[in-house]
Amino acid sequence: MEMDELRQAAQELAQQLERDHGVKAHWKANSVHIKGAGITGRLILDEEEVAVRVELSLLAAPFRTVLRREVEQHLDEYVR
């Protein structure tokens, strides 16, 4: 997958997370940073892989499964 296609998929995921979970997203180089109440994360893109790093506070931990499922579904659907 081309880098511009990866960026588009990451942008769509970030917008979905903003809409559904009230987080804020912003780009730095080839990574999108997510921040919200009890959550910080990064989606890092390069030519060979997509890396996802998410940290949840103790209060946000119960949402781990829901967030993981959403991110995995989006990546499975749009990144091949």
C-alpha cells in the first residue's frame, strides 16, 4: 500500500475515534497522535509497517477491548 493511501486510512481512523470517543488527533510527520480523557496514542506509518501504541489510564482501561476492536477492524479493512 502506498504511503498516501496509508495516511488516508489513518486519517479516517483518527476521525472515527474523534467522533466516537471524543479524542483529539493531530499529525506529526508520518504519525497521527491521539489524546483524550485517559487515553494517549500514536499510529506510526512507514513503507513497511503500521505501528499502533495506545496507553490508557486506569479509569479508561475498561474500554481497552472496544478500542482495540475498532482499530483492528479499521486496519484490517483499509490496510493491506
